[in-house]
Amino acid sequence: MKLFHAAFAIALCMAGHQVQAGIGDTYECLDFDNTVYSGTDKQDVEFFSFTIRWLETTAEVQYKVLQNPNILNITHQDENSFLTHVIDYQNRGGHTSSSFYKNADGSASYVRTFVIDGFSSAFMARCQKTGQN
């Protein structure tokens, strides 16, 4: 949860930059760091490669290793960033949060967390814009 709060604070503090990103953009991303725990045991987990499509009210995240994309509802956005948060009431509970921010150098940062019943993960990725709507 601390990581989510940190990502949210960074996104809010950086909102004044004048770098343009936004709805319709596509980004290729690659994880560069992660922390994953099952109970109190730290797990070794591979880094993932994925594509993000920033849509009007959702972010479509297509992992290279999965057939179907994850569709995340955007809870807040501006011209350079978005935040998502999903609570899974249907299955086992848990929640997923993510923070996307377009950096001044043209790259983007993407932080995502997942917490459910004794399992928690946080992944950090760097992204490059590959397309625009």
C-alpha cells in the first residue's frame, strides 16, 4: 500500500509538467524491478514485457505472455498521467492499482501493485511511446 501512495504522490507532484501524452497513445513497456511476497516469503518473479493502450476511460494492458488484455478503469487522469484502481469483488477479493506518468524526456514510468489474501506484488516498468491515435 505504501508503494501505491508513493506512486500516487509522485503523479500528483509531477502533474505541472508540460509534456503531452494522452488518450489514444500506445506504449511498449518492460519491467525493470519488482517485489513479490507470498506470505512472508519473497518470490523470484520474471520481468514482463507488455503494451499499454491509453483509452478514454480505461487502460488496456496486453502482456506478451497472455492472450487477452487486462482492462483497467482509469480513476484519475490528466494530459501526462493516469491512475487505476480495481477491487475484485467477484472472485477472491484483492485489489490492483497502477500509476502511469509521462516523463519530461519522452519516456514513461508505470508502477503497478496487486494485493490478495497473503500475496502482494509491486512492479516498476519503463515505457516508450510507439503510437498515437
